[in-house]
Amino acid sequence: MDGIPPERAVTDSWPALHGRPVLRRTVAVGLVLCVSVAAALVVRGVNSLTAGRVGRETDRDRAELLAGLHPSQHPGVGRSYVPVGAVYTHTPDGAPIAYLHYRVAGKDVGLGDFLRAYDLPAPGPTAPLPADLTAALGGDGPAEAPELLPDPEPTPTPDATTADPAPPAPAAPPGLQAADPDADAEPDADADPTPDLDDETPEPTPSVTLPLTPTPTLTPTPTPSLTPTPPPSHPQTTRRIYVATIPGAAPGAADIYIRATG
């Protein structure tokens, strides 16, 4: 039609491609590869910028961290358990407190594997669950269950090398001599008691009286006492763990209830 310009093809913008189909396909493939490489570089750059960033910490993460069961606290295990219930809050005095509920199905992922993964002791005697633990988890929990008791800490024994040495024996005061062992000896019966008048009489030797030095009194050295460190505003984490088996389930299936305060 007159007045309407004819439709332009790609070969019209690039005259060298006109009548050369192989070259047109090569150029098209090259453009696709360039776009794909550019997109891959953009995606990799975005991942590099966000790789070091930590996601927002949730209440479940805080509860697991307080209870010592967060995956980051057990990097060598290679597996972790996700709680089916987690509550993180604070007590009236401001101390953090966490309530956790785990459920293991049994067999390969039973109670034994849970205890080994987190290095926990075996269940002990049955104890009642705290009321706040049951209430925080929506009343989902038994009235009592076996409680995991920590291993007793060894009692430190005193080291002989650190004991205070015995005080030295007091030295003899100057001016005093040991007693003569022959002073109390009996006189010889064959000796002549009559003095020989022909012998020259010796001059008397003047006696010297030495003042007695008083015996020094040993004063015990006071042992320095260690000043007790004041306790922190919030004591260390106290964790109580209860294990309740699931009746009729596979061997090793159990519900695990945890109350941790810090």
C-alpha cells in the first residue's frame, strides 16, 4: 500500500547476514550464550554478597541456644532435631527462659540417637514436670516423666605440692650451750681425794655471766584468703530435661520436654 513503509527484517539492519543462514544461527547462539553468562555472573554476585549474612534470629533459635541444643553448638554431629514446640520469654526479674518440646519417631531416629547427638545422660528417676513448662507448651505434656540427671562433678582433692610447708624448728638462742654429758658422772673410786699440797695452786679463773637471750616466739603467717567473686546478675544456664515414651509407637519413640533458664 502506498504511504506505508515495508516491514524491516533483521537482515535489513545487518546486511552481512542477508542470504547467510549459517552465520545468522551462529550470531543467535552467541547472543544466547552471552545473556546466559551475564545472568550467571549476576546470580553469583548476589550470592557472594549475601553468603556471609546471618538470617534473622527467631525465638526458636534463642530457645535452642539457651538450652544448648542449637545446631551451631554441635557442629560435629552432622544432624540436628527440630523442636515441634518452642517458647522463649523472660522471667519477671528479666532472666531469659526457654521451653522446648521435641518428638522422636523411634528406630533410627529414636531417643538413643537424640541423647548421643547432644551428649546427654540417660534418663533417671521419674519426676513431676514443672507447671510453667506444661503451661508454656499449651498443656501438652504428662504430669510426670523420667528426668535426665547430669553426671556428678568430681570432688577436687588437695594437692600435696600446694600445701603450706611446715614452719622451721626454732634455733637455739645464743649464749646457751648444750649440757655437758660428763657433768653427772660419778667420781672415780681410785682417785685420791686429798689434794697434793706440793702442786702449785692455780689462780682462780673469773667467771663471766652471759645474759640470757629470750627465745624468739614464732608468729604464724596468715594465709591469704581468696576474695569470692560476686555472682552474676543472672546465674548460668539451668536445664531440666524430661523424657516420656509414646505408648504404642515404635521402639525409641519419645516426647522430650526441656526447661532452660539463664
